[in-house]
Amino acid sequence: MSRDHPERLPPSTEVSDEALRWVMRLHSGSATAADHRCFESWRTLSGEHEAAAREAEALWVDAGNLHLDPVTGIVKPGRRGKGPTRRKVLTGAVALATLGGGVWAGGAFRNHRSADYATGLGETRTVALPDGSRATLNARSGIALAFSPSERRIHLVEGQVFFEVAPDGIRPFRVEVNDIRATALGTSFDVDSNLADGAVSISVTEHAVDVASFSDRRRSEPVRVLESQAVVIDAEGRIGAIAAQSPSVTAAWRSGMYIAENRTLGDVVSALRAYHPGWLVIRGEGTAKLLVNAVLNLRTPDDSLDALASGLPIMVRRISPYLVVISS
């Protein structure tokens, strides 16, 4: 069959795993010319084989930006020093699928030693802060505290947290994430760093919050976000337009639900990652930017992905229980 006109068939799990094993073998450093010729022959067996081969090659490239958390065993995006090679990450994906992969479920958020409070996969937690305020952590989230007689400062290490702030006429209450600072004005508000492309959202459910960016490239004057409003700050520190957001939408994740109102698929999948033990991959920038309006159950991320597939022009491919590819 010609490689220029492959059939548009979704590869089966078996064929996809075989393609991954081929790609890992070809990049092992010991592959021969005969191995390369055999792979070229294998991929021409059918359109399904060609689709699986292309997918595996694309995943190999993407795997260069992954690391395997040495404590929890969770695959995470982004490099971690001299972390495992692409081969080790993808080998783990296939091997764990074969063995059952229990360790991938992970445990607590222990790898961030700087976090005073943290949660693991699918875990939420409400903690009392030293000043009487309360913080509710979403799954895979962590915060570090810096309280003193003159200030109440919290660093969001990762994830999403909802804050209920106790009044204090002397010490301001500030939350910092990346180069963003949110200063509470006697309020309840949510800070979410789980958005796609490194963006952060701040949503207010009571009173107001002043939001400022201290990025070297995007220093800004504070903007005030009022009750039932939200704002998104992109990875470069640009503060977006303030938009209306119902407190019920902001609060939904605390009861295990996710309400998407004109959210991108990239943002929705980012929210599901905190509840899924494996690697959720979106193929194609256009796919990630599809708009979603849905109510999803965070506790059952695979069912939520299927629900998205039923209402959007996307396909959800489970290459293994720990490697899911979402494409147009």
C-alpha cells in the first residue's frame, strides 16, 4: 500500500504498541540497517500500520520534553535536569501497560520539598493556615507558606488552590505563582496554574483581588478582579481581559466536577491530568484550541474524555492505560 495514501483507520492498541516498540528499537543506538528496512516494510502493511508509525514517531519527539517523577512514578511534561531519555519514558509506558503499571498511580506530591502542604493524584485537601485562613488544594497541587508579623505570603508551587482569607488589618494576604502576585482584599478566590501553555487564571468568588505581573517582559500595574469575575495571565505575564465567571463554575472542582464554558480543549485536558495517572497527549495545535462547553467528572477522567469525544470532532486513542492520545 502506498504511504502517500494511507487508509484513515484508528490504530488498534496492539498495532500502536508495536509501532512504539519499533521506534524505541530504532533509537536504541544498536539498530541496524536491516532494522530500519524492516520497519519501513512493516509500516506499509496497511493504513493502520502507517498511522501508528507516524503517531509513534511524533510521540518520540514529544517524549523529549517529559520526565518520570522518581518519587511518584508519574509521567510529567517538561525536562527535569538530566532526566530519563525518551527511550526510557516510552519503554516505561509500554512495559507498565504490560505489567499493570500500579506504580504510575503515584502518591503524594512529595517531590516538591518546598511545599508545606501538598496533594497527590486525584487527591483534594483543605488545610487551616496559621492566620485562620483556609486553603483547599486541588489534585497534584502544593503551596509553601511565608507568614511573618508583617505579611502573609503563599507561593503556589504547582496546581490549583482555593483560598478563604481571614481578615487582618495589618498583614496583607498575597499568593504568588511564577511572576504573578494576587493580593486579597478580604476575599475568597481561586488560583489555577493548570491551564494549557503555562497560563494562570485567578477567579474571585467574594469581594476582590488585585492582580499584578512582575515578569521582566510584562511588568504591569495591578488590575482589580471583582466578585464573580476571572482573569487569565499568559506565560509571558500578559494580563488578559477581565471576564464574568459564576462562583458556581469556580467552585465546581471542589465537588469533583469541572464546568467548561467556552474553554479550550487544551485547558480542559490540563485539568483532567491532575486526575489521570498517565500521559494525556493532544496532537495538533488546532485540536488543543477547540472550544468546549461541558460538565465533566474529574474523578472519572477516562469517562470524561469519552464524553468529549462524543461531542467534539476528536478521537481519543488509548495506546495503553498510561498513554492516551487525543487528535482531530
